[in-house]
Amino acid sequence: MNSFLIAGLLLVLLGIAYQVGWSRSRNLATPNGVKVHSRPQYHGSLVAIWTLVPTLIILALWGYFGPDIVRSFAVSQIPADVIGGLDQMGLNNAVLRLQSIASGYGVTGELAPYEQAAGESLRSFQLLTSLLVAGVAIAAGIAALLFARSRITARLRARNSVERIVNLALLACSGVAILTTLGIVASLLTEAIRFFTFINPIDFFFGTVWNPKFSSTVAGDYGQYGLLPLLSGTLMVAAIAMLVAVPVGLMAAIYLSQYAPRQLRAVAKPLIEILAGIPTIVYGFFALVTVGPFLRDAGAAIGISVSATSALTAGIVMGIMIIPFISSLSDDILNQVPRTLRDGAYGLGATQSETIRNVLLPAALPGIVGAFLLAVSRAIGETMIVVLAAGNSPILRGTPLEPVSTITVSIVNQLTGDTDFAGPQSLVGFALGLTLFVMTLLLNIVALYIVRRFREQYE
């Protein structure tokens, strides 16, 4: 069934339904003083909703049961003696060949004697069922349209019904977001629990050695899964990135919103925001071929050993990548502070710097903290830059001048290739993902505490 054709028919049907409801409502408002409860657009919207619901139900049912019906018909076109010699995989391949013939794309190799006729029959069946389902859906929509039109009266509370349906739709959208989050957490938690049946949680959270083994001659020897080297590398890279991004981004936002001329701001802000549109793989390549060798040579010039791939390299480049997030968001938040607050500070004799420090920043603090939180979350979850620039060395280190590894890099390493999710080698990815989720949750809690504390002090 052609999706574009169905979408076009639905739009036409909805347009007709809305027009019918709108016209019916306008006809009720006669010059003899009849008072209509709702405006015509609400009656039109209500009729359109009534028309849409049964049509979508029929299409959804066909979308759910249709593939099985088509497959059953395709299997019925295969001779019984051929089916008897096929296993499940062979039967699936035979059905796929018939579907390819029916679609007109053709198949490789020679056709079996029955395949051409079976493919033509399947094509006719698909066309017939598509037309039948579309006809039934449109007929149901028209029937619902006529029923909804007959219910339109002067006292019909169409506005209340439409607003109630819109509220339910908004609630459903909110529920999807919440249920998606719960589903992600549940999947991470269940798979992490499976991982902890292989590895002791104490060894995982407090271990200092990361050395997974994908194959071992000793039964039960899964290797060592100490989280601390990965956690230290993640926090080290994120801390360096924030030390670069926060002062530069915040100062840039203050300058653009308070000091920069209009012409300069119109040019500078888009140029800064361009950094946010550069793919992270480009940043990683830039760190690998430019920043890393520069730091290595600069360290050698002053007698310090700096590895070209290190936490310092990854952190600096990641900080450059995060600058637009802090700068743009902080700039927008600072511009939303009421002008009267600044005028009041100037009226009391405060200088511009005192006004920014004592009035503007406290008023914009909740939004600025949100921008910082977004930047920290981006730094913790970044993958491509640390894959190329951090060195992928899962060793517990106390200096940012040497290679490290992070949690996201280890997730990529453990889930790359053929994985059956039956052993700790692949299930550890879910435990690491759950750890990142908990870290982000703690960041949110700390940010909420800071915002509430400063809000109470300011207000």
C-alpha cells in the first residue's frame, strides 16, 4: 500500500470533513437569533476528528495483520512438494523471492517453474487487498463524517470536546516521552543485573583494572571489569572541557549581550554557533592531527612529556566544541532578563560591571546553570573525540598528559562486532550506560539544589 497515496487520501478526507462541519455550523447561525455554543472552526475540527479515528483504526489493523496475511497467501502459492523440502530459512527465502517478483524488482538466478505465476498472483492479491482496505477505510471515514455532521446542533459543545481531545493528545505525547525514558532505564537496569550475575558489583564499581576477555581457555575467566580507570578518564576529560568552555562561553555571552555593538553581534554570534554544527568526527580528526602534535611539541619545548593522544588533547578540543552551547544559551538567557532590573541598578549608581555581577547574573542563574548542565552532559557523553584523541588506554592515571579511556569509548569497544548478549563482555555495555545515566541524574539533582538556593537568596 502506497504510503503517500494513503496520506493524500487522508488529507483530502480531513479537508472535506472540516469543510462539512464548518458549513453546517455556519448554517445554524441564522438571522432569527439562534445562538451557537461554539465557533464554526470547532465544529469543523470535531467532524474531522470523528472522520480520522475510524480511518486510522482500520489502517492500523491492516498494518499489523496485513504482512501476515500477505505472507500466508504467498506460502499458499508455493507447491506443497516444494514446501516439503524447505526448512524455515528456505521458506523465508522463497517468500522473499515471490515478494521481489511481485514488486517488479526481480530476483537473481533462474526462476522456478511456479515462481513467475505465483509472483503475478501475489501482485494481484496485494493490489486487490490495498484497494479493499483503502475503500473500507474511506467508507468508514465517510460514515463517521455523516454521523458527526448529524450531531451538530446549536447547543453542541464542540469547543469543549475538541479541547478535551487536544488535552488527551498532549497528555499522550507527554506519556510517550516519560514511557520512553522508563523503557530505557528498565532495559539498562535489567541487562545490568544480568551482567552482575557474572561480575561482582564491588569488583566492577571499585576495581582498578579494566581488562575484559572475549575468549579464554579457563571456564568462567571473563577478565577484569574495574570501572575506576574509565570513570577517572571520563571525569578528567569532562573537567578539562568545562575549564575551557565555561569561562570562554560565559564571557563571550556577557560580551555579546552587554558590550558588543549591534553590527558585531550580528556577525559574531552566528560564527560562534557554527562550531555547534561541525560533526564531532571533524573535531576528533582536528585533535588527532593538529592539537595533539602541537601540545606534544610545546611540552617538549619546556621539558614536559606530553602524549599526542591524551586527556588534555581530548578535553581542550571538546571544550572548544562545547563553547557554542554555553555561549548561545547564556546569551539568550541574559537578554531575557527584564530591562527594568538593569535600569534600577543604574539608577542606584551601579556601574555596568557591578550590574552584570550583582543583578544580571543572579537573575539569569537558573538558565545559566541549565546551560552548564547541558554542556557537562554533552562532555560526559561525547564519543568520537575521545576515541581519536584520548588514546583509548583504560589505565588509572593521575595526570591528563597521558592516554586515557572513557566510559563511552568502552561501550563502543564492547558492543562493536558480533555480540550475542549472553556474557559479560557485551552486557557490560549496559552497566556502563546505567552508570552514565546515574551520573547525569546526580548532575540534575545538584543543579536543582543550586538553582533553588540562589533563587531564595535573590528573591
